Amino acid sequence: MTKTEPKKRRVAATAAAPGMLREEIALRRYVARAALKQAKVLHTANLATYGAAKRDRRNKDWNPNYGSADLAIIPDSALLNARARQLVRDTWIARSAVRAIGRNVVGRGITPVPAAKDRHGNELTELNQAAEKEFRKWADKANRCDIEKRQTFWQKQRLATEEFATVGEHIIVWSYMPGGESVGLRLQSFEPEQLYMMINAYVGNEVKGGVEVDPVGAAVAYHLYQRNPNDLTYIHATQFYPVRVDAHRVFHVFKQERPLQTRGVSPLAPVLQDIRDYTRFKDATLWAAIMEACLGLIITKQQGGNSAFGGFPGLGPLAPGESATTTSGERVADFAPGMVFEGLPGEDIKPFAPTRPGGQYQAFADVTLRGIAAGSGMSATQLTRHASGNYSASRQDMLMDRREWQELQDMLIDNMIAPVYEL
């Protein structure tokens, strides 16, 4: 750094504010330097303006990730999606949450209604009826709208919604195959696991988690496997190479929660750990209850007690072929409910009294399920399918749920249904 550089910077600062007196400029610099010095002092002393920003002993283990949305989502997406799918397969809680979103957002399908008008604002009734008839001819038949020939357009809406509820995103690629009884539009669904994540650049563009974006973050193309890399069979090796699909052919259904976010994240992410913990607690409580429901005795031997015996006290000697021990050397003692068991000399017998599940299970279950429901974006009534409380509380839950579903309906319409109808 030369000696003239600071002078150049001072001249530039002065020129940037014409009409401002030198004394004013000096005063502003003094105030800025004092504020910077104070900030350094506060940082060194572990003080902060906000309590949650303190670096004291109370918060020394609070070290969040500073990364962007993509840095937070994409590296964890494979494991997070696998865990979400596993819980939806194996637990009633996750499955109920996903189905609640599906039946309330889509139900039997969201139907586009044509509303063409002439230049005077009058509805073109005959044209609209004909357009609706042609659309339904295509949408109602799986072999006309689905490239796999398995789902109608309404079922693909439900699939996209429930995939969003599970892993946070769903991808549909459209193609055109002319011929047949209706229009040649075909839809093909892709799981987020089919996004090719092994590259981070393509011809000057960034590739984030399989999504190619331009310098301002808009999607340019999607790099997709034709099959899931973890598929059952590998008959056609070419299907496990990525294909670049232009973004104008892709409907990417996901909820953007932060600027420059490229991929979606599972709505169940905040509650996956709670669902697993609740399931494990339920299983542990069930097994404890089963064990404690068994009739049992605790036999305590006193120091120097007699452990050698040739038969059961009070029952006489062993019959031919009987043994007082198991093959591993453990003692055998038979007794039945209502029976008075006579121990050996030096033995103290106590009953095994059940203590679980006790009165804590219901309270834990209620609090946990309410938290899971809230974190999933629905009321506990929707999650558990159990209506409780008075009419006013139930209606309040219904209204809040409806607002949540309407937001998801708008997202699905804007990202999938309306573009498909326009095509």
C-alpha cells in the first residue's frame, strides 16, 4: 500500500458528498469509529444487543449452521428424505399427517374451469363447455395423460401433494406424443432422489442438487436419472445416466422459504425426531407393561443359604427323569396363581409388583402428538382423527387448517395444475 492511497480514499469520500462541510464529514467519521470500537468491546466481552446472540456459558453449545438455504438443505436431503419415507411407511403418525395433507389439499382432484370471454366481457359458454369436455377426456384416462399409464391427472395431483408432504418436493416432466384419441401431452413423475447431484457446474451455470441455475438463481435445467439410482433392477444401464431437461419442460412443486432456495425440504423435518421418539417410547412402554403383567416372584438368598436341593420343598423328591435345573444350570421352580411357594432355607421371596405404564404415558402422548401436529401444519384433530373439545374449539381448528390447506392449494395450482391446463 502506497502513502497516497489513504489520501485518495479521503478525497473520494469528500467528493461523494458535495455540499457537506469538512467538519460534518469529520464528525461522522468520529461517530462511526466510536460505534465500531464499542461493537468490538461488546463482542470481546461476550455481550450482545439480543439475548439470543450472547456467547456466554448458557449458550456456549448453541452453534447453528450459518449456511444458505441450499447449503442447509441439499447435503442433508438424501438422509432426511430416506428417514421421512421410512417413518411414513412404518408409523401411523407420519402416514396420517401425509394423508391429511393429501385429502384436504387435493381430495379427489382440483378441476380447472375454462372461463373464456369475448371482447365485450360475455362468457363464451359453448367454447368453455367444449374445452372442459376435451380436458376431461385427457385427464380422466391414465393411458392418455400419464407416461406410465397408471394414474389419471387427479391421481397425479394427489401423488405430487403427498410427495411434497413427505420429502418437500415433487418433479413432473412433460412431453408431447402426437396421435391417439386426445391431445398428445404426457406427464412423467420424478422423485427428488433422481436428481443428479454429482456435478456443481454446467457450461458456466451453477448446478445445485441437480438443478442448474443462472447467475440470478432462476432454474435453467434439471439433471435427472431416468430411474431411481437405488432401484431394484439394473436391466438398462443407460437409464442410470443423467439426462439434462430444460426447465420449461419441468414442473417443480416445492415451497420456497428463503431467497435463492433451489430445492425443497420435507415439511416433516422439524418433527421427524419427535415421531421416532414417540414410537420408541410407545414400544418400550408396551413391552414394560407386558413384562410386568406376568406373574413373578423375586427370590433373594441370604448369606450362607442352602442352594443344593434334590427336589422341591414340600413336594417330595424329583420323579425319574426330572431335573431341578435347566440345561444351562439355572434353577427350575414351578408355581401357579394362588399357590403358596415354599422356598429353601435362607431364601426370601417378594412379589414382583408392576409399576408401569403409570400415569405419565397419557400426558406425554397428548403433548407430543399436539406438538407433532402443530409442526406438521395441522391441528391434532386432523392428525389423530379424534375430535375432542367443544364446538368452538373444533371450529377454530377447522378454520386454521383450511387456511393452511388453501396456501398449499395455491402452490399446487401455480406450479402444476394451471401450467398443465395451459399446455
